[in-house]
Amino acid sequence: MMRFLLLLGGPDHHARWAALSEEQKQTAYADFSAFAKAVAERGELIDGDALQPDTTSRTIREDGSVTDGPFAESVEQLGGYYVIDVPSIDDAVALAKLLPKHFAVEIRPTQGVQIR
């Protein structure tokens, strides 16, 4: 099995979410539920959560300084993540296609270094 990090977001993620109609949000919630059910039934969901807006984050720079927010030049924003444990990237892609279509999903394999 391989672990993959699914990063949900895209340009202006939180603003785009706020602009969705209630019907669109309900459709997205149904998609999130379908995804969670599919991975949970297969025993492949490790973790997942929605992220607060980037205005609540802090970045520690190489020189040790701490700044508000993410990298200033970033137009992409993360809205949430899942960690799944599946046989291949093809399986990860198939499951990620169950997520809401309103936002981008980046699928990144982990290196298998688990810190606990």
C-alpha cells in the first residue's frame, strides 16, 4: 500500500467556496460524504480535515522569522486535505474523482516516513 496526500484548494479557494449557492454547497457536501464513505469502507482513510483561511496561518522562514499567512506570491490556497492508504496512484486518482468538482485536488505520494 502507498500513502497519498490529497490537497484540496485552488486559486481563491475560500472566496470561491463562500460564493457558492447553498445548493452547490449541498452538492459538494454530498461529494465529500461519498468520498469519505468510499475510503472508509475500504479501510484506506488515514486522516482529513478542512483548513481555516490562509489569513490564520503562519510561515517560518529559513532565517527563523515568522510571518503571517502563506507565501505572499501564492495565488493557490489550500482548503483541506486527506491522507489515504491505497495500492497505487491510479486508486488515489479514482477516489479523488469522488470529491467536489468545484476545486482542484492535488495528489501527492508520501515518502513513507511516518512520524508518530
